[in-house]
Amino acid sequence: MYKMNLIVLIWYGIFILRIDSRRNDKMSIDVYGQCSLITEPVCQDIQYTHTKMPNLIGILSQEEASKRIRDYYALINLQCSQYLKLYLCSVYFPVCDKVTPISENIQPCRRLCHHVKSRCEPFMQNTYQLTWPDELNCEKLPESTKLCVAPDSFSLDKDHNKMSNYVEMKKKLFEQLKVSMDKSGNDFPKIEMLKKVNLLSDLKCLPSQFIIGETPNISCAQNCDADVKFNDNDKTFANIWLIIWSLLCLLSSLFTIITFSCNTNRFMYPEKPIVFLSICYFFHSCGNLLGVILGRRNVICRPFSEQFDFIVGNGNETTWCKIIFLMVYFFSSASALWWVVLTVTWFLSASRHWGNEAIESISSILHLLSWGIPALKSIFVLILHKIDADELTGQCFVGNNDKEALIGFVLIPQIIYLLIGMIFLGLGYYSILKVRKSFLQQPNCIDTNNIKRLEKLMAKIGVFSILYIIPVTCTIASYVIDVLKTSYFDLILNVVYTFSPDCVTAKGLSWSQTKCLKLIQSALPSVEMRMLRIFMTLVIGITSGIWIWGNKKTFRNCCCILNNLNRTKDIQLKEMKPTDFLNPLSSLSNKNPSDSNINSQRWNYSPTLQSAQTFTGTNITCTEGIAAPNNSSISGTSSKH
């Protein structure tokens, strides 16, 4: 009975899906001579919702009609007439009444055409040096006495009777803009000038963008092949730069992780967070390299049509884009928190005299905060659809094109983490200075070696702090510059396109034209600043690893482990008979089990037991203690940590 119900449910689900897919197919395919919903976003807010193909100029599908109407987006942006959209839509998407179907298409009235032409043709001639197109010829349209599309009156255009003055104002504005952009100094007056004119209030998509939603003003997606903010040479160099520093960071972090795995008991608090810091940068580097390996088109691009792809954003992210975002953003946030944990534990150790056991007792809380906060931040970014793509590197992150998201999810958290870490670092350093001062006041009672060790520790902490604080500060500064330039670049680019359409094409900014670059040069994002950010972000993972594997104890332990492995192999070879090489299992069958236990007990390396080590110049001799039963005394001298 249960199997029968399951089969019925599965069949019902498949049936519903097939019906839904057929319904969607019928909506998406233009049925010749029948009414269908208008799919063009520009024509969504007019007085009718259905159309019929072919249209008045012989186009057979809505897709082709949408391509043709996009040629007039710039004219629509100028708002020369409030009835321009109605006229264009009635030409390219003629009215179709499902209630009273008419065999012929309903055309726009001639008076509507004359009104729109009288208001918009001067804009075309003065701004774009174009004439009224033949396919929009008003003389081919019917008079108002016949059935046609036209408003009762043209009252909406009464507030726009200053067309000639508006054109002159645009010319003067463009001249002021060129003079202002040629001057050096503060950039804010230029932005205020644009805001006063309010020229860009209803600007829609640029030629290098696609309309991918029902609200064109906020759904413009950039062509994946367009070079808008950066040219092709900048993108190539950025990928090489990212690969080099990601590989160095990956190798340094990997060696740190391997060192920690070989002898986990050696790394105690307060220096243990450095290991987790390196783990974060290991996965951060993996995310960068994964994005480079997959390629820009598989990470930040989605298909718009058979010929074009658009750069993802606003909830259109690909699966790989989300994965790379999580790897980079989550682990970069976690690394910043592990830096805070490092300074807090060092403060507790230096100032409050907490031992390793005391700090270890709160390690679960430290792990919860260090991994939990980045996880919550990443979840919020995913829920709010704030992931966007970086045109330069082809990686997915947050805040590349949204300054509010950059401030809220990147800039403010990094500043808070840095300030908290610097406060605890300063307090701990102050406590060590007090200890050093007390040592110097009693030179006869304190061994000079202890003072040297303390000064060496202070120097290491100081160098490590500088190697972290300076890169993070530079990274924050680069983000601040991006915040100041993001909206500024968009404003200038839109204005440049409005006044000089040849500066922005479907392939992006016209980088070969000197006049276009001169107009927008001051608003372009700095490639050098982006390269500095990549370097400063990844160099922390390299310097963090130096603290661990740059220590001579690491070299000693590695040599001892390798030496023990070689000794074990030599002993096994000496105990084997010549015939054992032909039959290795025979040596095991003939060997006394007690001898085998003694050998394994004598030569197996135990990381919990300290090794006696003698160093003479560059020659290293490791003398291992014999592991006695019941944790008895170990021969040799244990090395100090």
C-alpha cells in the first residue's frame, strides 16, 4: 500500500512538472498571429500587457524586437518625452486584445508619432548627431479617426517644455565637467555638480550592460567580455600577481600545518592561534587558486543569450562563485579573529600570568567565537544576496560594486578586529616592559640570559605585530579608497556616455580613445592599489608561517624525526637475513615476539618525550631517550622551549 502511494505521488509530481514546463514553453515562444505576454522590461509599465507578432516593421519574435528597441535606451534615458516608451512599444510590440481579437495589428496614431518626434528629434540631432529613423516614419501611420494607439492628451509633457534650454544646459555641463576633471584637487565638487543637475536620476543600462530583470533601473548586469573598469592587460597581470602570492602563502601555511601535525604538543597557548591563523590563510589561498583554475567565465559569468554572458551579482551567482566567496570571505574573517585571539591570549599570559592550562580551559569559547562569527557573517551575505564579482581578478567577494556591503561586511569588521587586537597587544607589551624594567633594576639577582630571552621575545612579538598591523592597515586604506571611488566612477561613466556615446560600447570603455580616457581617468579604480591589496592580504599568511617554521626548533624536530625514521629502517635491514630480501614474511615468522616489542619500544619516536640534542656548528646529533615503562626517567637532557 505504501509503495503504491509512493508511486502515485512520484507520478503526480512528474505530471505537474511537465504541465508547468509546457506552460512556461508556451509563454516563452511567440505563437504566430496569437496574443502573448510582453517580455520586454521597458514595456512593462504601459497601458497594455499583450502583443502579437509579426509587428509593424515585420519582426517575427519578441526577442528580435527587444534587440531593436534597445537601440533607443539612451534616448529613453534623456526623457525627451513621457510618451516615447508608449510610441516605441506600440511599434515594436503592437497591441493585442485577447477579448476582442483583431486580425490586423493596432498601430500608433500619427499624432502620437508627431508629438514624440517633435520633442525627441532635436535631442537625437544635437546629442547623438542622428536623424529620425525611417522605420518610425509618422506618415505611414493612421490618423486618429481610425483605430490606433494615442493618449487623450499630452499633459505629461507640459513640464518638459524646456527642451532647447535643456540641450544647451547639457552642453555647458559637459564643458564644465571637462574643465573640472582636468583640474587636480578635491573630487567632491564634481559629484555635487552632477547631483544638482540630477541628470542621471532615470538613467538605465549602458551599452556594456544587459537588462536582466523587470526593473531596468536596478537590474543592469555588465557584459562578461566588457572591459569597463580595467583593460585586458590589467586583468592578465592581476591573475599572474594573484597566482604568485597565493602559491607562496599556500606553501608557507602548508609547511606550518605540517610542522604542527608532526609535534602538536610543542605548540601551546598563547602562540597556538598562529597555527589556526595559518590554516585560515591556507584555505584562503586555495580559494584564490581555485578561481584562477576554473577561469573567469565559469566563476563570475552566467549566460544571457547564446552569444553573451553577464557578470553575476544581486542573487544571480553561480555555484562556483558562492563556493569561492565562502572560502575567501569566511577564512579571511576567521584569520582576523584568530589574530584577536592571539593578542588576547598573549595578554592573559603576559599581564594576567595565565598558564597554558588556564587558557586551554577557555579554548572552546575561543574556537566558537573565531569560527562562529565568520560563519554568521557569511550566512547574512548569502541571505541578502550581497555577493558580487571583481572584474579585475574574476573572483567573487562582497562589496566589489556595493559600497554599503563593503562598509558593513568588510571594512567595519576589519577595523574593529584590528583595534581590539592592538589594544590587547599594547597592554601585553606594556606588562613585558615592566618585567624587563624590574630585571634591569636588579642586575645582580637576575641571570643575564633571562634578560636576553625576554628581549628576544619582545623583539619577535614586535616584528610579528608590525608584519600584521601594517598589511591590514594598507588593506583597510585600499578599501576606503574603493568606497570613495565606487559611486564616483559610476556617475562619471554615465555622464561621459550621455555626452559622448562613442566612449562606452558593448565591449566596455573605449580604451583606445585618448579623449575618453582623459575624461574618466581620475575616476578609474587604481590598479596599483588593487595589486597592493592582494599582496598585503596574502603576505600575512607568509609572515605568520615564519613564526613557526622560521624557528630553529622546527628544524631540530624535523631532523630528529627524519633521523629516527632512518635508524628504524637501518635496524630492520641489519636484522634481516639475506634470504629475507626474497621472502620478507619469513623474518617476521622467525623473529622472537619479545625482541620485536623491545625494538619498537626503544626506537619509536614519541613527540611527548623531549629529545636530548647536541648542536655543534651546523652538525646536528640527536640522542633519543629510551621510553621507560610507567613514565620513568628519560636518559639525556631535555631541550627547553
